[in-house]
Amino acid sequence: MAATRLRLDKFISNATDFSRSQVKHLIRANRVKVEGIIAHDPGLTIGDDARVCVDEHPISKPVMRYFMLHKPAGVVSVTRDGKHPTALDLLDEPRPEQLQIAGRLDIDATGLLLITDDGQWNHRVTSPRSQCLKTYRVRVAEPLDAGIIGKFASGLWLAGEKRRCLPATLELIDNTEALLTISEGKYHQVKRMFASLGNSVLRLHRLRVGGIELDSTLEPGEYRALTKTEIASVNTLD
């Protein structure tokens, strides 16, 4: 497979704690070499297997990062917010501005949130074409009965939508809690699905995205890197 090609300044900033502006300063100061030759252009396109040095110290090939976060309530799934703490605020990682959230959760929802700086992997998780299954534990206000299982399986109509939801799987836990598995990511979809049946969601907790399950050892607000198996599971999505 051919090496991925990217700008020199991006290569260095992805692999170090230097910002892009700091990298440009290093290049202007003749402190960066590519294949043993001093580089003068921050926009120079290189392969990700290129030999790059800063002050004669080799820079390792940038490594993509993949995390799971146990999102607590009150935290928003955006990169910046002036009113609320964000999911990225909970991560103690360099270059947080390069990280992306792969599939959001509402501010009051909790559970599995995936975070990465791999844009293609993120797209695999969130693209409607992938039909990535997501499982939630849902608590509702009104009693549930077995009759609604078939309604979810047939595809519910949501207000303002031109098409039915794709078939979903509902498994009742008791009369107010259920496990719901969906393959879409419409705006406030789970809440709207229950609202279409005259019910309201009191608590929403995401347990699984595709083949990645929330680590039961993670407390709310804690995170860990994904395993190689978890990362690879996304590439098996149809």
C-alpha cells in the first residue's frame, strides 16, 4: 500500500506537541530536515513514511488516536462550548483540537462516546450508509407493553420526516426500561421515537456502537484508548 501523503507542517504537528504555527517557525529557522535535507516549505507534501527530523531528532510517523469516553450528563458532545463542559475537556491528551467526536449524545444522555483524530474512521462510524448499530438503555415515563416491539420493528414515523425510521429492535427490561438498538442517527432520534408513541424518555444511556461496548470499569468522565480489535471492528461495517 502506498504511503499516505500530507503536508510537512501537518505531519510534524500530528506527531508532536508543536502547533502548526510553531512548526512553521521551526521550518523558517532551518531546524527541520526531510531525508537529511533542510526543508523550507511548510506545505511540502511528504509520505507518512518520510524521514523527518527537528533539531536532528527524528519525528515518528503520526499515529491516529481512538478513545472511548464514559460521557456523564451535563457534558456536551462538541469540541467547543461557551456554557457547558465538552467531551474533549475530559480528555488529558495533547493536540485536543485535532480530535473529533464520532456520533454525538445529547447533553443529558450518558454512556459510550467515541473520539478520534482519524476522519475516515469517524465517517465509517457515523455515515448512514454504514448502518452502524447503536444500543441504548432507555427509561421512560409511561409504562411499556409488548405491543410496541412490533412498531419499532416495522419502522416508526417521526414528526417532520419524509420516511419511516429503519427497523429497530426493542427489548423490554421492565415496564419502564428497555434496550433499543437502532442503525440511524437522526436528530434526537431515540427521544422522538418514544414521543411518537406518546411516551417521553427520562434517561438515555448508550451501551454499544457497532462492535464497541462501553467498558464497565470506566466511571462517568473516565476514558481509555480503544484496543486494536475495537478499532478494526469499525472497518467491518457494511
